[in-house]
Amino acid sequence: MARVEVDRRVAVERRLPAISVKSGRRADGYAPAGKSGEEVFVPLTQSEFDRVRYLRRRQKSAISGGVACFALGAALSRFTLLLPLGAIIAVLSLALWIVSTLALKSFLPGVEISTNGRRVELSRVHRDFVAAVSAAEA
């Protein structure tokens, strides 16, 4: 895996070369990467995009399921086992959310925005993507 620095506007406007950042194959679309508020769009193949979408759904379902189980356990706390059971499921859901978040972070490239905010460094990208970016900037 390699690193590459690109113009932030190019990444936000989805004008990066259509080469997947993960596999180096022809990309089918773009997916957001980076922290909220600092997101850029990176090219991915359809199967890679499906994996990102699956991991994001797992994050959302883990949080909503954990909150719902804890709330249900609290609402039915007059039954002795439901509150602890709801808390246990909430903790397991939190663990699932953490695992999903770590998997998503390791799958997508790392995004670092420069101090002036005009450039973005993408890490953990395929070398063919780096070559395509270099060719496009030349």
C-alpha cells in the first residue's frame, strides 16, 4: 500500500482518476472516506462499495439495536432479568459497533487534510491508483 497527496477540491468533487484505491482496478463509483466534516470521495469498484455499505449498515444496526434493547430492558425493569439482559445486549451492540468501525477504517484509505486545507493525503492506497493520480496531475 502507498500514499498519495491530491488536491482537496478534486477529491470532494469526485474528480479523482477512476481507479480503485483498494484494488487498482477500474472503479465503478465513489464512496466517502474520512472523518465527518472532512470527507472526501474515493473511487471503488462495485464489490468494494458494497462492502463499505454493508459495514456502515452494521454500524447503524448495532447502535440502534443496542439502544432499543437497553430502553426495552429499562421500560420492563419490573421484571428482574430484563434490565441486566438489556444492558448486556447494549454492551454487545457497542462492541459490534466498535468492530464495524475498525473494519471500515482499515478498509477505506486514511485521510489527512493538510494544515492549509487545500491538499489531502490518502494513505493505504493501491500503487496503480498512485500512478493514475501522478499521470493525471502531470
